[in-house]
Amino acid sequence: MRKILCAFFSFAMLASSGCRRHSPAAVPSAVEVAPAPPAESPPPAVTPPVVTAPKPAPAEPAPPPKAVAAPSALDVGELNFQAGNYGQAIRSFEDFLSANPKSKNRDQALFHLGLSHALANDTSRDMRQAEAVLKRLITEFPNSPYKNQAEFILGLQAQIEKLRSDVKDREDKIKRLSEELQKLKEIDLQRRPSHPPE
């Protein structure tokens, strides 16, 4: 290729020198040809890095399963109380109270035990027992947050008992009055003179 370019330039120079024969400066003494840039060598082959899969971390032993504590008698009592199973709640609260004489939750158990006795619709209903439990709560835990509610319930129960006794008194008075009226009627009938037939 270089030779061809040199030949071409030489020919071109000769042709132009033919037009300027009389001018010695027009004829170049030598033709300089710029050297061709060296052919670029291909970049060195790059070997891709060898990628190895990461080694799996050693398997850690699974943590031992946590033991789930059985619900306490108080928890069982609360669940039954909320569900309206008052007979079962009474048994659970009584179990809790007998097994935990120092528990800080005794006032809660006593309060719900008293309510369970009062609210039960079966043979577990016992207002006397409910009153006894609520009075025990007030005596044993004078600073309990349940004290005011217990006193309120006991006050309502006292009013109901008074009304019952008032109703009984009223019924007794009505019965006596009826008996007295009947006696007066009989006395009145005896006092009337018998009328002779006309």
C-alpha cells in the first residue's frame, strides 16, 4: 500500500512538473510521505475471572421450641367469665384463690367470682355467696380498684332486699286487710235483723 501511495504521489508530481517545466523550483527534489500509523494491535485477551459460588454458611442449629405455659386458673376463669360460662368461671376463680394466697390478682379474682355468683343462670347463682365474696374483697383489699364497684353492687342488693321485704310487708298487710274486711262483712251480716217474708 505504501508503495502504491508513493507511486501515486510521484506520478502526480511528475504531471504537475510537466506544466511547469521552466520553473526549477516547481520540481520537488524528494517526496515525503507521511508514515502510516502503525496498525493497532488488538488488545490483549482478557481472561474473565473465575467466579466460584460462595460456600454456604454452616447451618445453625434450630432454636429449641419455646415451652408454652399452660394458662393459669385465673386466665381460665377470666375466659369463662367473658364467655358467660359462670359455673366454670366460679370453679376456676376458687381454684386460683386457694392455690395463690399471696397473688396480687386476688382482688380481681374475688370481684369476678362475686359477679359470677350473681350473674349465673343455673344452680351456681347464689346472691348470698356473691355478697359474702364482695364483702371479703372490701375487707381484704380496702385499696382495690374493685372496691367501689363491689360497694355499689352490695348497695343495690341491699335496696333489692328492702324492696322485697317491703313488698312482702305490703302483701302481708293486704292479706290481713282482706281478712279483716271479710270478718267485718260477717259481723255486719249477723247484726242485720232478719226481715220477715212479705
